[in-house]
Amino acid sequence: MQNADFNTWRRERNTKSHATRSKLLSLHLVLTILNSHVAPFVDSKAIIYSSSMNEATTFVQAVNQYLHFSLSCNAVNPVPQVFEVSMEIFWQVLSGMQTKLKVLPLSMNCTQLICCCTERDRSSTA
């Protein structure tokens, strides 16, 4: 491993770094919102109107892509705390909103997460 790659790897695994603490804070905020305020996510009457296109979108569909992106980026993080909070968010999404989210992207996300987690376990034991 090159020196620059090693330094990047070490910074990413440092739980005291600003980047990791910021990421953990953001993930904990998402988890808290999902735990405490799930009603707007599952209520079909919670609608957001686009100001530019005057188009109505349910709240859950508006945040769907951001939840998926956050999970796909953070579920394979080498920092155990980031991984754990990401899995808690994933569980909240599965248990609380599975009927409201599109089935195909969620199942694809499950497959991707399982493959990435398996790969993560293999690389950490090597």
C-alpha cells in the first residue's frame, strides 16, 4: 500500500477526525428523525409541491433517493460506529416504510448492501 493510500485509510478509520464525527452526527440526526417522526414518511397525505413545476410528490418519495444514497455510501464504511448507525437506519426504513418505498430499489439496495458488507468482512480479515 502506498503511503498516501495508507494515510487516507487511517484518516477514514479515525473516529476522532472531523469528517467521521460529522458523518456520525448526520447519521444520528437521520436516525432520530426516522425514529421520532415516522408519520410524515408513511402518510400519503404528506405532499411536497415543486415550486418550479407545480408538481405534487409524497414526502417519502421525495426523500427516498437521499436515504438510499446515504445508506449505500455509509453501510460499507470501515468505521464500525458509522456502519452500525447505517444499519439501524436501514432497519428503520425496512420496518417502518417498506410499504411506502418502491419495492425494486429497496430490494436492489438490500442486495448491494449485503454484497458490500460481505466484501467488507473479507477485506478486513485479509
